[in-house]
Amino acid sequence: MSADTFVPRPGAAPLPRMIRAQAALETRMLLRNGEQLLLTVVIPALLLVLFSAVDIVDTGEGKAVDFLAPGVLALAVMSTAFTGQAIATGFERRYGVLKRLGASPLPRWALMTAKTCSVLVTEVLQVVLLTVIAFALGWSPQGNPLAVLLLLVLGTAAFSGLGLLMAGTLKAEVTLAAANLVFLLLLVGGGVIVPMEKFPGGVRTVLELLPISALSDGLRDVLQHGAGMPWGDLGILAGWAVLGLGAAARLFRWE
């Protein structure tokens, strides 16, 4: 037995292992939070079932679920990547959690990477659940799966950047109120449930530039109408992603 057999070897774990561990922790915390589950899973599922089963909003020709399912998928992305992440990160910042994590061996960029991985895992669960419900309601999707994937990824990046920007610059209570208010406003005016054709021309032009509108319209063009790659909507989402993530990287305050 050598002299250094029982000598401790302090040091941080490999970076990939730290990111995986933090991402797993973030995901467990999200799934254990009843309020977040209500926002990210229950509300989109209820909206899909309710508006598909009851003729409340005129969704045009065809089955209502064919119009609603893409919009609700977009809503699920927004609820997780923007609203849920903004509120959770805002209160972590207020209680000093981010400050302590920032002083740990886990780099700050790796912490944000872990949060992004947690968002992606949650979104996969959301998409699977909502897709199963939509199929049970008679949904008949079509179109290019690659286009759908690109829309979801760019939508996640856009909403994540905006959520982190809000959480890193505003007080936690303000973030809580603002994130929920934005969620409700975009639910109504983002083409999720109400078709964009219902809005006046000038208002519609502005609303179509919002990330939720680009995501819901892009998904609807592909999944309902079988369109090709929606380059216009992808461009809008990419622009919001660059703007939001860039601003969050520069302005985010850890304390």
C-alpha cells in the first residue's frame, strides 16, 4: 500500500458531469412545482381539449383541433422557456441562489446551459403529452418534421433569451407579474387560439412580428397546411433569439 493511497484529491467534477447533474436538478425542481406544472402542462392541455370540443372560436374550415394543436404547442414552448423560466430564475436571483451557484466550480455559462437543457427536457414531455391528446381528438398533422423541429428550437431560444433578460434585470415580484401578464396577452393576441385574421390589418401586422405569432403561424403552416420551410417565421424567431440572448448576456445581474 503506497503512502498516498488515502490522500484526498479535492477538485471539481468534469464539466459535462456537472452540467448533467445541474440539469437533472433543475428538471426535478420544475416537475415538483405544482404552479409551474399548472402553467406548462395543465393549462395548454385544457385549452386544447376545451376549444377543440366546444365551438367557442371560429377557427375556419376543417377540424378545430387541426388549427388549435400547432398554436397550443407554441403556447407550451412559451410557458416553459419564457414564463416558467423567468419566474423561477427571478426568485432564485432574489434569494441568492444564483449568487451562490455562481461562486461554485460550475461556470455561469454552464449553469445557463443546464437551465436550457432542463427547459428542453420539459418541452419534450409537453410535446409528447399534447400530441397524444391532439391525436385522441382527431388531429391529422402533415408537413416536414425538420421544419417543425427548427421552429421549436428557435422558438425555445427566443423565449429563453427574453425570459432570462426579464429575470436578470427586474425584481422577482415584478418578473412574476410581468411574465404572467405577457403570457395572458400573447395567449389572446399571438394567434394561439384566435386566428390572426380576426384582428384589424394594422394591429395584425404588428402582432405577426411577435415570437409567439411567428411560432404558432409557422407550426400551423407546416402541420395544418403542409407548407415547406417557413423561412419568414424562422427569420423572425432567429431575430428575437439573437436579440434576447444577446441582451440577457450583457444585462443579466446575478445579485
